Amino acid sequence: MALVELDRVEKRYGELRALKEVSLTLEPGRIGLLGPNGAGKSTLLKTMLGLIPFDSGSVKVFDLDVAREPFAVRSLIGFMPEGDSVMPELTALEYATFAAELCGLPGSEATGRAHQVLHYVGLGEARYRKLGSFSTGMRQRARLAQALVGDPKLLLLDEPTSGLDPRGRDEMLALILDIPARTGASVILSTHILPDVEKTCDQVVVVAQGEVLYAGALAPLIATEAGLFEVRVKGDPERLKQPLELAKCLVKKVGATLEVRVPAGQTADLVLAVAVETGVQIRHLAPFVQTLERAFFATLEKAGATAPEA
């Protein structure tokens, strides 16, 4: 059974097409949802939850039709929304217990479950403190606890590491990695921090301007290509760029770096030979390492989409 299936889903806000006949199938696992601001990520998540109606098409989660059975779908999903969605006057235990009761657990069972998840997310000692006194990192953990308390089969996490310091971010990512192994739940992580997805996810969805540009495994997206090298030289890189092109290399200048693709059957020795012949001193020569960030921007560039703001 597929985790999520969208078939030609269209969502409009007036003249704005937030989703443009999106068709998408996601398999269970850890999935990163990426895209520039206004790409349609939040609309996509809320569509899966049945929180907003769509204009046409169909959405299924665990083979349940979201339009026909929204409450059945939401009973299987834990949602950690973006922003400060906690209730500051409640203690962490009251907050998690309330979330458990909303999931249908009776009072004593809801309280017991709240204790468990608060300990799991690292708030066991702070569970009797009011959320209004919590730091940003502690509030993020409390929000994760309320998403977990109903024992969901799918977690939707919207910017879970936003505002965290490096240590808090690493701890949150460790939890995101642990949750599927411990509970069997799948995770959809929507974030603008690409290294977070690279560390935690095995699938990626890239959206821009309401369209899906890529959906699939992370590994092929960031696979390093043979024959592609990163070169930096002393002085102006243009001195080496043209001779390499004359040697039938494909060369792209990115700042002070040259990305050089040598002809089939050639190695880095060709780059060295051209540099020696030209009298250019090479200071860095290494296989080009593809990262999710590079792949993400390349995907946007290929589709003519706008890159996210820094």
C-alpha cells in the first residue's frame, strides 16, 4: 500500500494556483519535502490532512480517500505545524494529555501515554512546567510530543528544527531518525534546511510554483558522477577554463571554482596536463561531490523556478 497518493490535485486561492494538477505517489519511509517559499509545501501537507478542500483530483492516505474520510485519515496522522502552536498556560503534561484525549484515548490512558512521549522527547523532568516558560527548543519538543501521543502511522513535521541552536537541532534530527525504527511510523519532513533532509530522509519531493519537480529516492539525486571534478587555481580561473574547453572538457565556472567534466575515458590527469601546459597552478582538484543543496538548486534552475531566499 502506498503511503500517500495524489491524482491530478488542483488547489486555487483565487487566481493563484497553489497546486497545479499534482500527481504524486509516496512510499512509506522518511520523506523530505523541499521547495522555495510559496512553492505549495504547506498547502500539500494540509491537503493530505483534509484541512483544506481542493478543487479537483483525489488524495488518498493509506488508501483512504481524504475528501470522503477526513477524520479516519487524521486519526492515523500526527501533525507538528510550523510556528508556536503550544498553549502557554498549560504544563507540558496537560498539553500532551489534551492531545491524547483528542485522539480518543480515555483520561488515565491519555495521561500515561503523555508521560511516555514526554520522556521520549527529553521533557520528562520538565513535564510539570508551563509551556510559557519553555525555551524555543523545549517548545519544539513539546510540539513533537503532541504529534506522537496518538501513536500515528504517519508524522507530518513542518519546520521542526526552525529556531533551534546546533545542539538542539542535532537532538531533534536524532529523534526524527529514531521514530520510524522505534514506532514504524513514516515521516514527511517539510523544511528549508536541506542538510536536515540529507541527514534524515531516504526519499525527497521537490516542489516549486505548485508543481512537483522531483519525487523519488534521495540516493540517485545526490549520486556523484564519474568524470566530474572540482578545480580551483591560483589567480583567475578563466586562464584554465578556455584551454580545458579546447581539450573537449565541459566547464562551468561557479565563483572561483571550475566544475570540469572530462571526456569519456579520461581522468583528472587530463586536467593536470592542461594546467601544466598552460602554466596555471592548481590549488584544489577533487572529484565533484554532489550534495542535496546543489541538486536542489540544479533542479530549480532546470525548471526555471525561483530559488528560496537566504
